[in-house]
Amino acid sequence: MRTRILLACIAVTAAAVTVVARGDSDLSRSQGAAGMSRTELAFRQDMRKLWTDHVVWTRDYIIAAVDDKPDAESAAARLMRNQEDIGTAFAEYYSANAGGQLTALLKEHINIAADVVKAAKAKDDAAFKAADAKWQSNAEAIATWLSGRNPNWPKATVMDLMKMHLSTTTAEVQARLNKDWEGDVRAYDAVYAHILKMADALSSGIVKQFPARFIDK
């Protein structure tokens, strides 16, 4: 587990450096990564780390839950703490109360994900469809919350990002359950690539909304 986390952290740093070096992020294209302040770069790296933790610990939970491993509960607890970390990060820009609201929505997202895994594992189609419907509804609530606080996050755009996050995570669960190990690796690659895109989109919106906070002192 420590190795996976270390590799994920290295990947975050490497990905951020790649953005600066190549300017191939959809965010950096609009303003030029070469002109990014140290404050902004650090912020973007921190946002990527938060959302990398989100998918890393989700993966740890999926693996443990599918295989009935004893570390499932600990992985779930760590995953819940990540939702608090994300809420705290957003609270710096949108108030402590707002951060708490986002944390609550994200914890609901995780609890429903656990239900999705449980239903898929049990091959209970009715329970799976019910859990997935709740997951989609929660995703819309998150998209509504975000779009209501930043004009640079249109609801339709955020909803597309959330739907892709759910889709790639579901594919990861299904591949794991089917013991399709190559598919499992591909699914996680897709999860990770997408969450970096989502983190960058959120970072870009905050930078545009609060430009004065990203000028080096």
C-alpha cells in the first residue's frame, strides 16, 4: 500500500511538472504554464494530490472490499478523511460552512460507492441500479453545489466530469469483480487520468475567480 501511495505522489509531481514543461493541460493552454506563479503551481499540485488520494484510497477500498480483506474498514476511514481534506481546501475560498457542505456531499458519494460495490459483488441487479441512481443524484448535487459558487464551473461541465468519474470507477469495480486483471489496470489508468483532469478544472476555476491570491508575494 505504501508503495502505491508513494508512486501516486510521484505521479502527481511528475504530472504537474509535465504541465509546466509541455503546456499540454487544457487549463494551461488558456494562460500559458510558463507564466504560472509559484503560488499557483503549488496550489494546482495540492489540488491534484487531494484528488489523487481520492482515487488511490477508493482503489484500496475496492480491492479490500471485493476480496473481503481485513483492511477494508481502515481504507474506508482514510477515504472519508480525504473528503474532509477536500472540504477544508475549498473552505479556504468559500467559507468553513461551505467546506462542510462539500465534505458532507463527498462523504455521501463515498457511502453510496460502498453500496455500489456491495451490490455488484452480490450480483444484485436491483440493488445495483438503486445505488447507481442515488450515486448519479449525488453527483448532480455536487455539480450544483460547485457551479453555484464559481461562474467558471458551469453545471453541465461539472456534471460531465462527475459522470465520467462514476463511470470510470464503476468500470474499475466490474473489472476487479470479473478478475479481469488487464482490464482492471486499464480501468485504474482511466480513473487516474480523469481525476487529474477534474482536479485541474477545479483549480483553474478557483484561480480565475481569485486571481489576487495567486500572485507571488
